[in-house]
Amino acid sequence: MSKFDSKNIMPRFSAIAILLTIAATVIVGKAFYIMTAEHDYWMKVADRVKKDSVSVAPTRGNILSCDGQLMASSLPEFKLYMDFQALKDAGNDSLWNMKLDSICNGLNKIFPEKPASAFRADLRKGMADERRRRNWPIWDKRVDYSTYTEVKALPVFRLSPNKGGFHVEEFNARQRPYGSLAGRTVGDMFAAKDNGRTPRCGLELSYDSILRGTNGIIHRRKVLNKFLDIMDTPPINGADIVTTIDVNMQDLAERSLIKELKQINGNVGVAIVMDVPTGDVKAIVNMEKCVDGEYREIHNHAVSDLLEPGSVFKTASIMVALDDGVVDTTYRVDTGNGVWPMYGRQMKDHNWTKGGYQWLTLPQTLMYSSNIGVSRIIDDHYRNNPERFVQGIYRTGIADNLHVPLVGAAPPIVRIPKKNKHGQYVNWARTDLPWMSIGYVTQIPPISTLTFYNAIANNGVMMKPRFVKQVIKNGEVVMDFPPEVMRQHICKEKTLHEIQTILEHVVSQGLGKKAGSKSFKVAGKTGTAQISKGTGGYKSGGTNYLLSFAGFFPADNPRYSCIVCIQKSGLPASGGGMSGVVFHEIAEGIMAQSLKLDVRAARDSSSTFIPDVKWGNIGAAEFVLNSFGIPTGTNWNGSFTTPIWGKTNNKGNSQVELIRTPLYKRTAVPDVVGMGASDAVYALEVRGLKVKLSGRGKVVRQSIVPGSKVIKGQVCSLELKI
């Protein structure tokens, strides 16, 4: 007999089947209704809980100095917010009210410039603001990571964002560990709207495509009331660039320049240091006086200022004349009493009020920076063919476009004479040639002038100024920028050697003495020029001057070239006496930084390698000498110590011989003048004398005459001086 009771089971089964069918029908119907009638509504809801194609910024690459030190780096910064609605939804209102005083006191300790009462009033205002309560700013500025962690440790803030309401907005901020050092060259970023990722100037702007990297893409989905970021395309971080800037040289150049600018009340100062064989820019300073009297980097004057260079241009003029063979170094020129008529105008030397220089040789025209001497040499030999002179100037490379990789850099402007169909000059006056020869009628930025002088130091090879050496990604070099030769020769070899010698004499014998050094040879040229005021000319109102010194060091084996330019108003104004002083400090500082000392280098034929050991405890002296690796010999003649001296052993090596004093010599007072205090006291007290000291340093006088008989208990006064 079957145990299946169909009469009782089948009705139940049918009822369940009918209920499931009805439920399925309702579900399908509801789904159809949602897909049709409520389609638009639910699509709007979906848009609120998802975000597609969200851009993810990469980490910007670093800017490094030549030795790998960080000059600009990307670090996270945070804006702090409070979501009072999330706090209320989590039911933590009472906790907030209870901890509010602790929170405000904690914020005051972290941000002491704002009192706790102000924080309390501000947070209460945020809780009452219906419109902004979900994103109420706790602090109006960005903070670094350490400050963010301090705030997050406060009561309530340490809870999750959904429970405590505290949340942040993260920014990829640009930081410069060395502050404003080389600020205009390194560059900076805009700080608003675009999360600070748009460069403003300098290398940040010029190499933005390398530093920036590539954005990634994510889409966001809200799951369990939390947004999840799902990566579609990961961001590619930017690469690092290695500059040629040397942090120590940059700091030295800035301090030296600012010191002189403050002393002479200068308006603008520029200093550039270049490595001779490579053209690497090791330091570049651009200081400008601000309204508050402080000096800051506002513009990159070193590469953008198109000013008449003045007398530093005379070197190029004399180089052209020597190279063309129209004169030689024995050539003599009459400069008269310091004033010479030139086509209706007067050419003056700086000492015209003292009677001028009279007759000068060609080297002396540069040594004493004679305007008349240089302009007469050029005008006498090129007045009928000024094109030849200007072509010679272009041949020296001083007018070349250097293509400096900094936005705002300007190429030099040196006008070329042009004739019309009648053979008449259309852009050239008769005064242009003599005035161009002494640095007027041209516009040359300091970087171009320095590149020219660097070529003189580099035996005629002109190197392109280099600011960036390498591009590094993940520790590997992905791009290299080797030194680039712009001109293999700027003049004939004979001309170059003559110019090098003359420039050295400018510093050793001429007007550039203040740029020189007692430790090494320096070569260079001074420059003092009036700055034109456009249509107002040179004498409308107060006179402004451009003071320059360009040169290289050491002159006999050049390692670095340097130019210092200072713009100032009024007199006194001296290129050698002002810019030359800055050049001197930079050169001395750089050579001191690169100095490597070896104790063996201090020895000469008359020096004693071993120390001069005085009277004292033989055991202590032997211990010290052995610690320094100096061998000692001993001679046991008695019980007490006598003088210790050095001698040469039979192997030719210096050693110290320690001799014990015979007992019978203990009765004589020793000579302790020149000893240190401890050794003198030992030498006297071991003989039974008492010692009284005055002063510090070494013994210069003793009260008991050396050689006298020792009387035990007698007091010997010692006078010490440093």
C-alpha cells in the first residue's frame, strides 16, 4: 500500500505553485513597469550613485639639482571638511556636543592663530547651515600630511567619515625644499582651480610634458552607501629631470649678490655661473627690489633682459679687429684728454675730468676700458665698411640665438647695416659704429654675454648653455641631454690667446682688480653703461646704470665663468667696484668649496712631520703619539721624565724618542715656558713645587728662574696666554 496521501498533499502543492506563480507575475510586472514607466526616474537615481570616466591625476615628477638634491617635489596637501549631516544620520549628535570643547581646544593647539572660541562659533554656524553643512570647511587653508593626522586624532574626527563626518579633499601640491632658491629658474605652479597642476614659469613650464605624466581613468560606484573606485586606466607618473644647478653655488651667488644690492641700493641684480667645458649653468640668480625693500625673484632677467651691455662688449669689438688683422697688440691710439668728437657728438672716457689717458696701446684700451680708444680703433678701420665689423661680431657668437629652454628668453639684437638701391644706408647712422663698439646700439641678455666669455675660457669652443642634463624614470635614465657645441671656433687661435692675456691683465693691472683673488688668477672685463629710457633717451630725469663684470677663473686653467649685472639709479656706479666685488666673492666661495686638503700637502722642506712634544707625563705622551701612528723610542736612564723630541731613525723615518730623566737632575727647576698648563704643572709638581696658574693657553712666564735649586713646597706662579 502506497504511503503517498495525494488527497492531503496535492492541494498544498497546488496552493504553493499558485502563490509562486502570482509572485513571479508580480515581479515581472514590476520589472516591466520600472523599465518603462519609471525608466527616467531610476536612470537619474543611477547617475547619483555612479561616476564614469573620472580623471585621476598622476604624481608630477621631481626637479633635482646636479647632485640629486630635491629642488621641487610633489607632496600631498589636504583641505579639511566636516559633514554634519553624516554625523546626524549616524546618531552621534550628542557625542559631538559633548566633545565640542575638546575638539575646539585641540584645533587651537594645532592652529594657534585662531582661538578656540572662534573655532566653536564657526563649527556651530556650520551645523546650522542647511546648504553647506555636508561640506563645511574646518580650516580655510591647505595643510600637510602631519597636520592632517593631528586633526584626525581629535575626538569624533577619528571616527569613520560616515559616523564622525570628518573628511578631506586631497591635493597634489608642489613643494620646494630649498624655498625660493633659484625660484624663477625652477619655476612654480598655479595654486587655484586646477589643483595646482598648471605650471607658471621656469623649468616647470618648459619641461611640463615630461614632468606632468599621463592622467588615468576610473569609474565610481556606490555600494552599501560607500563609493568604490574602480580603475580603468592607471595614471602614468611624470619623470624626474636632473638640472645642472648646484645648490651650494646657487646659495653662494644669491647671498653675495643680495649683500651688494643692499649695500648700494640696487634695483635689479643678475648673477650666472657656468661650467666652462660643458656650458652647464651651475647658478642663476635674478633679484629685484620689491616695494617692501626686500629682494626677490620676480622675472628671469638673466635670459630675458635686452639691455645695452656696455663695456663688456668691448672684448668682442677688439677680438674682431685682431681677428681681421687690421690691428695688433702693439697698436697705439690717441685718446686725448678724455673727450673726443665723433660725428657731432662727444665720446668720453670715465676719467675725462682728470685729463684722460692720452696715448694707449690696444691692450690698455681694454685694461682701462677706454671708450675713446676702442671706438677710434673700430671707427678708423671699419667706418667705410661697417657691415664687415657687424659680420665679425656675429662670427664671435655673441649674437647667436641660444634657444634657452626657459619661457621668456630673448635672443640678442645686433643690427646689421643695410643699403637701399642707391647705396645709402637706411638703418644706419655714422655714430652707430663707434657707439656699437663700446656696447651701445645693441641689446644682449646677460646669458649671451656669459656664453661668449665662456667660449674665450674654453679655448674658443662655444657651448650652448645647458639647464637640464637627464630625464630619469624609476631610477633609470630615459633621456640624456649631452653638452652641445654651438661653435667650434669663435676666432683665430692667435687672437684667442691675445684676448685671454688681455683679460687677465684687466684684473691684475686694470680696472677689474676688485674681482681678482690672491689665491688664483682671474680674467674678465668690467662694464658700466647708462640705461636708455626709450624715447626719453639717456638723460630724462635720473640716470640709471647697468654695472657688469664678466670673466672666468682660474685664468690659467678655467673651470667656471661668471657674469654679474647690477642695475642701479644714480652715482656712484662702477662695474669693477660693485659687480666685480660680487664676482670676487662668488669665485672665492666656489674655489673654497672645491678645495680638497691633504695633510701631506702642508709639508715643505723645513717642516717637521712629527709634533713638538713638550715636557710631561711620558706614559700619556706615548699613548697619544702611538694613537696617531707615530713610532716612539725610549731611553731608560732614570725615574722621571725630561724633554721629548723627534729624530730620524736609521731607516730615514721620523720618530719621537722619550728619555727618562736621571734622578740627580730632579733638583733643578725646569723651563716650562711654551708648555700647556697640564704639562707644566706636572713637570713642576713632580719636583715638589706648588703651582699657581693665571690666564689661559700656554705658559709665557714663570716666577722661578729655570735651573734654580728646587725647594720643596715653594710656590711657582705661571702666567698663561692664548
